[in-house]
Amino acid sequence: MTATGASEGVGARGAPVSGPWWWARRRSAVLDVGLAAASTVECVFEGARFADGAQLPQLVGVLLGLLVGPVLLLRRRRPVVVVLVSIAVTPAVMGGLLSTVGLYTLAASDVPRRITALLASMTAAGTLVTTFLSLRQDVAAQEDFQPPGWLIPAMSLALGLVLTAPPVLWGLYVGARRRLVESLRERADGLERELSLLADRAEERAEWARNEERTRIAREMHDVVAHRVSLMVVHAAALQAVALKDPEKASKNAGLVGDMGRQALTELREMLGVLRTADAAARGDVVSGAPERLAAVASRAGATVRARPSEPFAGEGVGEAPEEAGEPVPVAGEADSEGPHLAELADLVGQSRAAGMVVELSVDGVAEGEPAGRRYAPSVERTVYRVVQEALTNVHKHAPGARARVRLAHREGELAVQVENGPCEGGAADAGLPSGGNGLVGMRERVTALGGVFVSGPTDAGGFRVSAVLPAPAEAA
């Protein structure tokens, strides 16, 4: 900040300096040059008159005026210097414009108020003394004029106040107004920056919500569709292996069903990859309609799974989806009260058994005759169901022919589930199911979202184990 309160290198309204030297604007420079020229002319005439009265050569007074007048050019840069010069030439009765403009600039600047008050008092005192002496000389020169004794001091005091107080008060007002405007402008700029930050944060939250929704839809699609299509491929492989009537045609048809299932899984995982891509925002035109399309597909698939949970293989109609499977249930946007429940685990295990897998289901912690008395929050039951579903799907994919065991344990304040399979049997045919690597990720996301613990990894016997523990206070049935 300069002595006048203006920032160096910054002009009015925060604009960069465009004027010469220390002036913020060219018109400020023009104004100061004009004032300095007027002050110089005044000082030259007053200096010449002072030289005549003091019986000095006029050239001395003119030179003094030429030196004093241009000092007004420094008023924005050095207002204290300008006022001190005006005080110094007060005995010469010169520099009236210099003193007035200097006091105004000093009061409007950021110079400490005590310095302003001191210099203003010195100026007033100098003016008072000079005026008093000048008036006494004039009165003494007029013998026929005898004013009262108080008149000369009163006039001197009045003249000193008139020449000093108005520029100081006006400068204080202008300086306070300038600081107020600057403060308001800074507050407006701060509010604008805060609004910009809030807008950026709102956009980030919206992007985060979109990504969360894409991830949720991807998880639901993976759990609902992938399991069903995987079973279709397994059934097709079994049909291809055991067909007796017209083996050539049966094998061809079964191969087509398997190819269709594999293609469906591949395309589904491509869409899930788009939804899970970290830079999805850079390809907004590609994924903009994906959540809606996937939600519709997930609704139809979920309705089909719950409408026909455990039909045997012989009557299932491999590769055919029922046209009327009941009311479609919107899986991607389902409420907490919708979705699969623990009571459907037996049907889920039955589907894998129908596909040829040996699965054992055991439930611990439920007293005899109390299967329907234990109910948990819908989100907890749905998560447990999805974990078992995905774990059995992974057994179909990565360990064909392996034996699996599903354990469900009701504990005090929590619900535990474990799915463990043994090693893959060498004689079992691999269905060739593609894997996208999102199954374990989806299970972990579901469990940790509810505050649970998820652990997965290979066993010492060469199999694989998936375990999850969820906080689940029991609800009344």
C-alpha cells in the first residue's frame, strides 16, 4: 500500500496500473500535473510578492515558487512531504493551494491518524500565527482604525480553521468511503469465490452421486443377470454332453445356447466396465443412457429369477425366458423392502444343484420351529443373498464339478455367511464362462456399505472361501 492507500501496481477497482510512474490512471496524472502547475503559478506570484516585502530580489521569490509549487506532484506518493513543505513556506504567505490539497490527500490516505492530526494542527497553528501577525501589521498601519482587542485573534483563529478543517474533514470522509468501497468489493469478490467453490463442490457431489449410481446399477446387474446367464450356459454345456436323441442337432442347439450365453455375459461385462470406468465423465455421451437401459434389463431379469426360482432342469426350457413372469421389479432402484430374502436361499441353492453342482446348505443359530421368527433389515438379507449368489456363480465359473458348502449363522447382533468350495474335479467339463473380475469387488462393496467385514481367499485344500459378517439386530417377523 502507498501512503495514499492505493495499492502499488493496482488502480481503481483492482485494475492494473496504466498511468506513468506512480499514478494508477492517466487522468490521475493529468489532474495532479494541472494542480501542480496551478500551485507553481500561485507560488511564483506569492514568492515574488514576499521577496518585495522582505526587500529581497524578486528572482529569489520566483525561484522559491518554482521549487515549492511542483511538490504537489508527489501528493499521492508522499502526502506527508507535501504538507511539511506547505508548513515550511507558511511564513512566506505562499502555498495556499499546496496546503489545502496536501491536507486533503493526507487525510484521505492510510497515514496514521495521529500523524494527520499533528500535521493539521501545525498547519492551523502556522496559518493562525501568520494571519495574526499580518493583521496586526495592517491594523497598525491604519491609525484611524482601532478594532477591539479580541477581533484580530478571533479572525486569525477563524481563518486558520477555515483553511485547515474543511480539507481535512473532506479527506477523512473520502478516505473512509474509499475503504468502505474496497471492503465491500473484497467481500463481493470473496462471496463470488465462495459461490464458485460451492458450485464446483456441488458439481463434484453430483458427479460422485452419478458414479455411485452407476456402480450400484453395475452391482445389481452383475448379481441378478450374471448368475442366471451363467446357469444357462452350464445347462447348455450339460445338454451338449448328455444329449441322446439326435445328438448332432442337440449338440448344435446346445452349442448355440452356450454361445449366446457367453456373448450375453461378455456384452454385459462391457457395459459394466463402462459404468465402472473412472473417467466416465470424459465419455458422457457413451454412458449417459446406460443406467436407464441396465435398470430396465435388471428389472426383467430380477422378475424372472424370483418368478421361477427353482424349476428343475428338464422342464426349464433352456435359453427361453418366460414372457409373463409377473410384475417387473426395478432392481437398480429397488426400495429397501424389495429384493431377495434369506428365505430364498434354499431356492438359490436348488438352482445350482439342478445345474449339477453338489451344494450343502446349513443354518446355525435358529431354534427348531423358529425359521420364520428371525427377520433382519431388508438390506442385510439382500446383501447376504447376493453374496451367496455371486459365490456360487464363481464356483460354476472357476471350479466346475467342485463341491460347495453354504453356511449361515445367526448370532447375537450379527449375521455371518460363508461359502466354501473344494478343488475343481479334473473330469468336469469347463463351461468356458468369461470373467470380468467384478464379483468379489461387488460383494465387498455391499458388505462394507452396511458396516460389515468381508474376507475372501483360497483354502489350504485348493478351494476358495468367501466369508462375510454383517451387523444385524433381529427384527420381529
